Amino acid sequence: MRYLFVMLAGFCLCTCGTAEDTPPPGDAQDRVSERERIFNGAYENLDAAVLERLLAADYVVDYRGREASRSREQFVGELGQLRLVFPGLHIEIDSSRFTVYREQYIVQGIRTFHWRANDTPGSYRERFTNRWTFRDGQWLLANTILQPLDQ
């Protein structure tokens, strides 16, 4: 009997994931919502340091219909250039919704970028999908899909 118990306990321990890969119970959506808010603020402020803490190591952004995908390093590296192209950048989240899918949170929405360059205002709208996963004890942005909207 003791042998059976030891075998069963060993099986359970070997098949369970680590505690770090299991989201904490309770208000996961609130935590992801807060991380999404921080991400949007860092994106608007082109704050590479904050974005690096929010993005998973294997983060990929996919620009549908426009360009090739970008890795985490490429995405963060381009932020400095964006500061020159879009002075006074302001990002408005027009709408968003959360969906839970297999212990992941999918945030889908529409956002509008507003800026002023040479006293001329500009804007751009896009649909976004952000997929948040729980890794290494925290919610990290694993990938983003962007699709431009007709102006």
C-alpha cells in the first residue's frame, strides 16, 4: 500500500506544472487589465524600459497587411525612431474587450494615434489583439497582431 501511495504521489508531482506557470487564483483579469493599461501608457510615452518588463522574451508583433513581423528586440529598438516621427504622440483606446482562452487573456480593441508634426496634426487607427500569458510568476505580453483600419 505504501508503495502504491509513493508511486501515485510521484506521478502527481511529475505531471503538475510549476507554481510559477500557474496563474494565481482570483482577480487575474484585473491584473491583466492593469498590465494592459501600463503597456498602453508606456507605448504612448515610447518608454522602452517599461515595455521590456511587460513583453515576453519571445514576444512577436505581427503587422497584418503591411510589414513582416517584428521580434521583441526590433519592436523596442524602433521606439527611439518613433519619437522623432511622432512628436507629441497621444494614443486613445477607442474600444477594447477581454476574452479568456486556455489560461490566457486576449485583449482586442481599436486605438487611434494622434500627433502633431510641423504644426500639422496627424492620426492613424488600428485594430489590435494582445495575448497575455502567465510566465515566470507574472502576466507577460506574448504577442500582438495589428491591422490598420481605413482612414
